[in-house]
Amino acid sequence: AQSVTQLGSHVSVSEGALVLLRCNYSSSVPPYLFWYVQYPNQGLQLLLKYTSAATLVKGINGFEAEFKKSETSFHLTKPSAHMSDAAEYFCAVTWGAGSYQLTFGKGTKLSVIP
Amino acid sequence: GAVVSQHPSWVICKSGTSVKIECRSLDFQATTMFWYRQFPKQSLMLMATSNEGSKATYEQGVEKDKFLINHASLTLSTLTVTSAHPEDSSFYICSARDPGQGRPNEQFFGPGTRLTVL
């Protein structure tokens, strides 16, 4: 079965520290991968996406992610955490160019400590 | 571009009543819209996929008669929770796909609707 797994339901970092949120997928076909951010009582905002072009993807708010096929991973990073980065982050995947349904990971709550 | 709105943003209703939630694509035509449900501190669960002019496709375990979905136009989909009960209280989020933007695999999300059933 195809799936996406986010390791760590809760991650805490100090302000200014590296942010690393992990996402692994399992798929028999090339995936399209997404990272979304959700602030309390709000919808989802797209941070970045991988759609089979460059493996290192840069997104908004200083985030980036690298698609590693050999590791079936798409981890989200940011060099320096800001207080405003505190939110819930979801990794999501669709499979194939004709696939529209998103499968979400369980989410990782990021806390930023001042 | 690719803005999706939801109305209302929150609603409180009595048990046994029906509630309608609207999802609109404001600046594009959405051939496909999706409805998700999110419980507190959990991920999004896909409830159904609706295509304009046809019946919605419901995910396994989602009651079709309880969660009525109508996608009557290319910019509007509605979710009606019929005979709502407290266990239906949740955060409902819609999303839409814009095939015209060259981003067919991307979904654009609405801000969500918080439903509380007393």
C-alpha cells in the first residue's frame, strides 16, 4: 500500500536553530510530494512541492526540502527557526501525473522556544 | 490566484438540525473539489471527492446520506451535514483542483469551517 509517514508528532526547536521535519513515503510509482503548514483554526497553506523536476525544492518562508529517491524521503528544513514558524506541518503525496487525491501524513507540530 | 473560500467559518447548531457549508473557488473554475474532516490534533481525513455535475465519490466509512455533497457549478460545492449530532462536531476543510493553472496535482485549500453541535 502507498503511504506517507511523518516521524515525530511534536518537534521543539530553539529560535534560530535548524528545523528538520521528517517525511518518508512508500510508493511503487513516482510520487508528487507536498508540504503544507496549518496555523490554528485555519486551512492549509502550501509551503513547497516536488513534481519530478529539481530534487531540491525551495518554498516560502525560507523552507526547503530535498527529494531523495534512494531513501524515499522528503524532509523539510529551515536553517533558522522563527517564532512565527510554530504551527502544524503536514507532508502529503499523490501518485502519478493523473492522480489528484492527496494522502496526508499525521502531521508534526513544531514548537519554537524563545 | 487560486483562492478558495468557505462559508461559514464557524457554526453552532442544535442536535438534529442540518447545516450547510459552502466552498467556493473565487478566481478559477474547479472541476474537482474535495471535502476533508479534521479532528483535534489529527490529520485531514478525506471524506469525498466531488466533480462538477456528477455525484460525489465517498471514501469508505463516510455516510452518504449524512454528508450530502453537491457540486452544481464549477465554482461552488456544498456539504450538508444532515441531522447533526455532537459526534459530527469537527473542522471541515474543502479544497479545489484547478486544471487550468498547469498544476493538476495541486489542491488549493479553503480556510475551514468549525462545526459545533450541541
